[in-house]
Amino acid sequence: MGNTPLMMQTLTLKLSADTAARLGRMAARRRTTKSAVMREALEEKLLAGVDEPSVYDLMKASVGSIDSGIRDLGHNPIHLKGFGLK
């Protein structure tokens, strides 16, 4: 999991009874602590998020490529009436 820092910070979190039980079973199966399991899961989740592109990254080539011809489309209340409603 990488180098463990010399000084660890403490994080307290609340888990449902079901999640806590699953965490306990996983730690027992791996013969490690619940803290170690949580540190590993958190690191994996945080590292995964670094490589995922944002919606903007995926769409930036298309942003602004469609021209409606209406100059005040995004801020004039007349054009926004009913926007977001079924």
C-alpha cells in the first residue's frame, strides 16, 4: 500500500451495524485490523478518483460548439421559463 507515514492521523466515522459487521468479518478473514482494511479501501478509492476524467474533460471539445443564435439564452428569464420541470 505504499510507505506508511510515521505519524498517523485519527479519523472517526459512523457505520451502520451491517457495514460494521461486514468490516469485522473481512478483517478477521484477512487476519488484520479493521483500521488496516479501511485504510486500504480509502486509499484505493482516493487513487481511483485521481485518474477519472471529469464530465468537462470528456466534453470540452464540444463545449460551445453549438450556437442557438440566441444571445441571452442562458440568463434571460423568458428563455428559462419551465426549465427543469416535467
